[in-house]
Amino acid sequence: QVRLVESGGGLVQAGGSLRLSCVASGLTFSGHPMAWFRQIPGKERAFVAYITSSGSDTYYADSVKGRATISRDNDKNTVYLQMNSLKPTDTAIYYCALRTALSGAYYSPTVFGSWGQGTQVTVSS
């Protein structure tokens, strides 16, 4: 079955950087767009970034635009999220997601059929 495993989270000071990774298995990774979402306890999961299956196009939430870069290595079945200039408001659990729906908005959680277990990012002030 499909499995997504995130890593790279941790505690970082404001202004610092982190690179999150998500390794996929059990599928043809290169055939699926991927995304990162984040969630704070008590709030809905929020879109962060999206990348098409080839990696040719990317989209970002306004809250991270200019500070985040999503990329992928289809040979390694891995998607990355590089986050720079981190702020305390970036503190959340970050999830990678694999798109399974053929239609629907790229920022909607409903178009993603597989999710990782999440990795905690904590940014201290």
C-alpha cells in the first residue's frame, strides 16, 4: 500500500531554516502531484505548497510565499519542503500528501488520498 514518511522537523529559532523530506513507497511516485500541509491543534489542516508530478509547476500559500520552496526527486520518490526565515507562526505539524483526485483545487485537502504521519516543526522566538 501507499506509504508516506516525513522527516526533518524539529526545533529552530526564528529566522532559521529547515528542510522537510517525504519519502513515498508503494506507488508510481512520478505520476502524482504532491503537496505539503500544516496543522495546529484545534485548527483545520492548511495548504502550504504544491508541486506537479514532473516538478515543472509549484504553488504556495501566501503565508509562505518567498520563504518556502517545494521540490521533488522522482528518482528517489521524495518530495522536499525548504523553509527559510522561519517565524513562530510557522509552528505546526507538517504533512506531506499525495494527490489522487483528477479534479479539484490543488489547495484542497480533499484531492489528496494519502497522507504521511506528520513531522513537528517548532519555531521559537
